[in-house]
Amino acid sequence: MTLRVAIAGGGLAGLACAKDLAERGFAVSLIEALPYLGGRASTFRDDDGDWVEQGLHIFLGVYAELRGLLRDVGQDPDDVLFWTDGIHVHDPLGPSASYGVSLYAPLRTALSLLGQNRFLGPLDKLSLLPLVAPGLAPLERLRRHYDGMTVVDWWRQVRGTDDVLERFVRPFCRGIQFTDADDFSAYDFLGWVHHVAYGILRHRLGGYRGARDLTMFRPIARHLASRGVSIRTGVRLREVGYDARAERVTGFGLEGGERMLADAYVLALPAWLLPPLLPTALRARPGFTALGALPTAPAISVQLWLDRRVLPNGEYHLVARSSSPVFQDQADETYPSALYGSRLSFIVSPADGLLDRDDASLVTEVTAGLRAVLPAARAAAVRKSVVLRHPQHLVRPLPGAMSSRPGQATSVPNLFLAGDWTQQPFFGSQEGAVRGGRACAAALLAAARSGTLRAPPEAAAPARGPRRGAARAAPRRAAARSRG
């Protein structure tokens, strides 16, 4: 008998899980609350017809599983991605520099690191050496030794210089996981160093050629449909039915009263959205009580359309001492438009104290920060802006938080979890989401082979959980426009 699987959540984790299960003969149905797929990596058109993204996403060359997913659905990664040769770093209180990041240009990479002593002096560069040994250590050793301290604690311990901390380490932490180095787990930080060290031959930075909805998520959806997967968007999960005596999930209750029945169930939603969907008896089970305790980090995305070009390409810019530590001009490769000049996407982080700020003040602050480090932007006018607020965007990498993430199998035999917030080596990232989804599919397949999955009686009524919450809330969105 073909086993049925119901998946709630159409982000990268849910889609990767659905693909692996469908290709192994499961009958898969997937729902997504938003009107489009992609979750936190999604893109959509606004009322003007312009593409808007939930936030700036950087593609790292070490994202092997995400590249593999693209190939599996018929998308050549080189058609979806473009690669940059360097990253530009700025300090509003000091100089700027450009550093090569590609082993495909080894001479430029070496010269860029050894030269430019005005930005980082010789002593600063020597203070980078303590990154080498932890970067080569196994991840489990890093977890045991460093998950109890912050990045700043570790940096002081190895006597790193203040310039490296403020000009590289702190903006990196703010940009990649929306958390300041004073709170950021040293294990998570050194884990990224580990991935770069072990993926040195793929050490590159990439961006997207076009909106991800067109280049990634629609092709994935077409591939899944060809494998018999049922996908419905705009369908919100309201509750998870649970039979406490049988210790099994009995169905997904959807808005509008529909019940979604299957033999196995996958929650591929952000962890912080799950507790209101679970009945009390399920929330009290081992492994579920901690879901609501996982710390989360907010994020704000500010996207600007300017009246002229201020940057020549799509390389990334890292900014020290700034509330917008990372930005990219996407006008060339990602969202070309004949109506505008530069099209810039910024990460505003840490965003904890900024969520209640109005759009105009956020746009003013981001624009002022841009002009402080980029002289070409000082004469440019903002023709349009979009601000997206995500009160909870990923699991915040506080000390101990990464070790507290749950696995993909749960104490309920027919319920599984998928997401970048589950245990996998790439923390909160696109690669982490794909790996979390694939690990979920592997756990479900193992349960099916062991015989622990079985079809529930169709007549059984699901235990009623609380009717609070929604499966995935769209971010608060507002557009502040200034037409010139």
C-alpha cells in the first residue's frame, strides 16, 4: 500500500522533503499558507509589478545540497546563479577595501588579503590565525568546546584585535544570522569557518539570476507535480489533530474546516509558529515543550529603487558600525528594470529595537548609511522603497541554542519536523533548510521501513487542539514610495 504523507509548509525544507519522498513512491500532499512557494526565501510581485524579496539571500559555494536540488529539478545552477569575485568592506569611520573571495582567481585573492594595509594592518591579519585550527576541527568538537561562549568572549580569549572584530566579525554576525557578536554563539560562527575550510574548492559567493519564484520555486513545483505531488498554496494549517491514547497524529485541521488525512505528517513550518497549532497533550510530550523556548531573531529587509546606477555589479558589501551591515545592488542580474537605476537590497540587523519604527525613518537611516560609505550614492534619489518586517525570522544563535534544536523524528511515530531550525550542520540558512528537509524525508523513510507507520482508521475523529494561530503569517509589509 502506498503511504500518504501530508506536509505543512512550502519553503525549501518542505519542498526538499516532498521531492525525496515522492521519488521514493510516497503519495505526498503539500500545503502552503502564502499564495506562493518559498517561505522565507520567497519572492513576489508588488502592486507596481516589481519583484520584492522577503530578504537578501547570499548563496555560498559550499551549499552543495541546494545546488543538487536545482540540478535534480532540471535547473542548471549556473543558469540560476551568478558568481562574484570579491566582497567590498566599508567602515564609515575609516577606509574601505575589496577582498577576493574566489579560488578561481587565486592571484587576486592572495593579493587582496596581503595588501590594503590601511583597512587591516599586519597585526590585524595575524589575529586571523586563531580561525585556522577551529575551522579544521570537526563540528562536534566545535560544539563541545565553543557553544557555551559568545563570539566576543572567544575573540577576547584568542587576543583578536578590535579592528578585525568591528570591521569583519561583528558585521558578519549581524548579516548572516541577524545577531550581534556579543550574543552570537562561537560554535555557530566557527561552524561557518569550518564549512568554508572544508569546502575550500567551492569557496565562492553567489547571487541569483532573476526572482527566485521564477528560477527556483516554480521549477521545483513543476518537478513535484510531475511526480504526483499535490501542492496547494493559500491554504493555512489551523490545528494538528492528535489522539493521546494512540499517541498518533490523526490529521491536519485546515482553515475552513477541511481535514487533511495521511499516514504520516510533516511540519515544515518555522518552529515558533508550531506551539499554537498543537493540542495541549502534544505540546507536553518530550521534544515539543522546547519548541516554544527556542530563541528567535527578527529581521528587517529594506529594498530601494534609485534614479541612477551607483554600483557597477552585483557584488556584496559588508558595512561596519551600521544597522544595515550587508547590501547588494541587484539591478544587473537579479531584478533588471528599465524604469529604475540601482535596485538595492539591505539587511537591517539586529532589528530588535527597530520593528516599531515607521518605514520613512528606516529608509532615511538606511539611505544615510549608504551615502556614508558610497560616494556615488550621495547624488542619487530614492524613487521607491519597500520595507518588510519579520518579527521572528530564524532561531537566534545564542550560546546553547544550536545544541537545543530538535531532530527530524519526534516522539510521536507518525509526526516529523523539517526546517533549518532542526538539527543539521548548516544552521539557519537556505542550505540548512534543504538539508533539514532531506533529513526529515530520510527519517520518515526509515520509520516506514521499520513498520512504525500505518494508516489510521478513516472514521477516527482528530483530537481537537486550540484554534489559535496560523500556519505561516505573511510579514507585515508596507511600501514607502518617493517618485522623482
